[in-house]
Amino acid sequence: MDYIEPPPDPKPDQKKYQRKFRKVRLKGKDESQIVIQKAQIRDVEEILELVNGFAASNLMLPRGPQYLYENIRDFVIASDKTVPVYGLTETREILYLIVACGSLHVLWEDIAEIRALAIHPEYQHLGLGSKLIEFMKQEAEQLGIRRLYTFTLTEDFFKTLGFKRQKRAELPAKVWGECSRCPKYFQCDEVGMVLEL
Ligand SMILES: CC(C)(COP(=O)(O)OP(=O)(O)OC[C@H]1O[C@@H](n2cnc3c(N)ncnc32)[C@H](O)[C@@H]1OP(=O)(O)O)[C@@H](O)C(=O)NCCC(=O)NCCS
């Protein structure tokens, strides 16, 4: 019998999830009002908007809701407490604009991958990307992980955080699983980078 590939992640509703970026009206960003925390289920739609906004420009791998729900515990978000996006929810909470996200995906006993790191264009160069990496680095250390790696187009950003470029052949085979989902698999322009913890 022929082997049939399992279906890929269902394509996110293009209109809903591939909206570029939520328009932000900024009076002046107050960095003390940006809070970093673990993501929750309610954050999935906004995370998808952020990640797929960059994926539309080929900067990141596109993600669908199934991937987000299954891996929500990997995700960390930053929200801007000066930009409410939903009024009071059922639980009487006000939800705020998610301006950045990233995820830490454990692959094996000693290695985890940084995935889906995305900072809203209006919030870049404020140190948010670095703070999210630091948050995930601490999580990795608590878990007993010894190495972080990522595939990226922004080598210089990761260099500032101590990551070093690594030849593809030197990366463990385990890291290639995610690549097989990437539309750029045969023309990969990303660089593998590793941080020893
Ligand atoms: C790359 C990205 C995560 C950086 O986040 P950020 O919050 O802007 O980064 P930080 O403010 O912590 O930057 C720290 C330093 O890293 C370097 N840096 C940041 N973004 C960079 C980029 N795009 N290219 C090269 N170096 C960069 C700079 O030296 C920066 O210091 P500076 O702001 O004083 O110049 C963000 O620009 C982004 O989301 N880009 C689009 C999606 C993407 O490429 N994600 C990475 C996928 S792996």
C-alpha cells in the first residue's frame, strides 16, 4: 500500500490570520508598561497575526491554529498595558495588545529550539526580542537544557545575544524535522545558530 502523507496543518483562514499587523496608535511607548508572560489559549489568534504578518514577507515560517494550540505551552508573549484591545472579558479582565512573541520547543535531552520570535514592527529595537530570549533561556536552564539553537535570517540579532553560527552538518539531525515543513526547504537561506547554556 502507498504511504499517504498526513495532512499538513490546516491553512489558517487567510483573511483572519494573514492580516498584516494590527494598526497601533502610539502616544509614545512606555517600556515599563510592557509585560512579558507565558501565553494562554486566548492569545492564539493574536500570536498568529503577529507571526503570519512576518511569514507573509517570507521572514518566518507560517503557522496555523493547530500548531499554536498544540504548542501553546512553548509560547511567551509581551503585551502593552497602554493598548487595551478587548474590554472586560467574562473573567472581568482587560486584554492588552500582544506586541511580541517567541517560543521554546524542547527537541531532545540537551537541546531546545527558539521558534516564532516576532516583534511587532512598531516595537522593534526596544530590547524586547532580547528580553524574550532571556526569558526563554531561563526557562531552558530550569528544564536542564544545555543548548539553544535557531534557524534565522537575522544572524546579527542572535550574535548580540551570544549565539554562534553553526554549520548545518554539525547540528543534530533532530533539528531538521521542522525544516521539512518549510516552503523554503530546497532553497533555504537561513543560518543555524547555537547558544551553549
Ligand atoms: C529580529 C527581531 C526579533 C529583533 O527584535 P528586537 O526587539 O527589535 O531586538 P532588540 O531590540 O532586542 O535588539 C537588540 C540588538 O540586536 C540587533 N538587531 C536587532 N534587530 C536586528 C535585525 N533585524 N538585524 C540585525 N541586527 C538586529 C541590534 O544590534 C539591536 O540593538 P539596537 O536596537 O541598539 O540596534 C525583530 O526585529 C523581529 O521580530 N523581526 C522580524 C521577524 C524575525 O526576523 N524574527 C526572527 C526569526 S528567527
